[in-house]
Amino acid sequence: MSALKAAVIGVAHSHAGTLYRSLLSSGDVEFIGWTDTDESDKTIEKNRKVFLNSHLPYWDDADALCEAELDAAIVCADNAACIDIACRLLSRGVAVALEKPMAVGYADALRLYNTWKQTGTKLAINWPIAWFPPFNKAKELCEEGRAGQIMRVTYRSPATWGPFSQAPDGSLPGWDFMGGTWWYHADKGGGSILDYACYGTALSTWFFGHRAERAWGVKKNFVSPGTDIEDFSAMMFDFGEGIGLLEGSWSTYNCGEIPSGPIIHGTKATIVCDRYSGQVKIYESRCHQHDAPAEIIECPKEIPGFNFGANFSAHLRENAPLHPMLTPEFNLSVMAALDAGRRSAEGGTNVEK
């Protein structure tokens, strides 16, 4: 069987290189090129190094690459630009993989969803957390009934000072650089809500298994002067039988040993995930003081063959099911909640969706 022909269209999102390497490693995909969609964005300066070092051909005409003979494309432009590109490719019969979130708002998410339904072309929205073994183990335990009826799912995004704070000491580039990137412009889909609050929204939707009914949100700009984005947000979702609680922050120092979660509070037990240690702890005692977990499950850091590239490649070639968190249906539900939470944060009211 011949290799699938693929391309990377847009590298403004820092996860573009990860998706490219993951799909390339599946072994049956031939990438014909990559392109930028907004060369003025300073994010490109950093992200394009991955592709320049890969020796993958660069196309200086993004339209030409979109119109090339392709089986699939990874689209990692800024959050706002991805939708038009993705819909264009789907309409041509080119399978599309996006990085989370599905869109900047529910209207765009619905437009993408409807294009997918109408064309029948394959579409996946990747979540890095979908491939964390402890998160999947916790989901498995919940489906087995170990937690009982889920009452609350909580998630606090890991400590960070934004997308450019990955230096060992957490230091940031100057505002002359950050201000020139799409991450710090709301009209391009920047801000902590779409970058980090989306994770807690996705996890709570996944664990409850259906769309939230109502949302409340608050947002703040603590440490990002002169920008129109939020660097902190908190949201609560009403799922009917339970609630989801989350924080998404670009303004948090290291929190020590406090796990970010997800933490699933049920009628039989509390299940605590730690993405860094790989541990899943199950607490069954009902007491105020600290008590040891009833069970500790040690999960591996990675599971061979359990990743975006293997899953998307199998989906393209064999129609194998996507991970539940990557499906368009799931992501439309996530965007309904996230968009409602964002509108609540902007208007100071609860929003039903």
C-alpha cells in the first residue's frame, strides 16, 4: 500500500512539530511539504526551526500547498485561522488534524463540524492529554464504577507563565517579542482560556460523558500588561448529575507537590491523577484527616503505539476509531461548554448551553 501524502499547513501553534513527528513515526505517511500562513507572527521564528531542521520542503505559497494532491494535512495556524483552512481542505476531500481546541468559539466549531458531516472527510482534533496513561486509567476506573456516581471533576492547569515560559527558570522573553505573537491577541484566539481552560473543559466533558448544561466563568489579566487577553480563568460547568471545576492560568508559580488532577470525586471514592509521576491514587476513607489511599496504580509515562500519529494513521487507513477525545462530536460538546464559560466570564453572568 502506498504511503499517504501529507503536509503541515501553518506552524504558528507550538504543537505543530509534535504532531508532525508523531504522524511521521507511524511509518506509512510521506510529508511533501510545510508552509506558514502568517509570516509576520513572531511565533513562526521559533516554531519553524523544527521544520527547517527536518529537511522537509518549504512551500512559500500556502494556497498552492492547500491545493496540492494530499491525503491528509496537519493544520496548526493560529487558533482563529485554522477553521477556514480546515474547511477548505475537508471540502477537497483532504483529511485534517487540528490541535486543540476545535475553534475559537462555538459558531466556528459548528461550521467545522457541519463541513465534516457534509463532506464525510475525516477530521481529528488532538489533545495531548488524551495520551496520558494515568488519565486513561482513571477514565477506565470510573467506567468500571470504582468511584461510584461522579459528583465533581476538578482540574487545575499545571503551573505556567504562558506559552513562552519553558526556560529552566521560567523566564519570559521581552514584550517586544510576546506582543508580536498571536498568543497575546484575542482576535487570533490567544489567551489562557483557549490555551489552558480548554483542558479542564475537555476532561470534565469526557468523564461525565455528555455536554454540560450551564457554565459560569471569570477571567483576569494579572501579569500581561497592554494586551487584550486573559492570563487567568476559572470556570464551573453544570452537567446535571455533577459539576466540573477548573482553572486555566498563565500566571501561576510552581505549586509544589499539589497535583493538578484531574481529580474525580464520586459517591464511592476519590480518584486522583498525577500526570508527572504517572500515579493514580484511589481514596475510599471518609474522614477529615489525611489518610493513605486504598490503592495506588503506577502507570507508565508512555504506552508504545498509543499516540496521535498511530491513532490518526490507523483511522485514515483502516477506519479505526479515533480516541474518544479526538472525535468531532466530542469536541463540539467541549466547545459548547468552553464558549459558554468564556461568554459568562466576559459578561459576568451564568450561560446556559
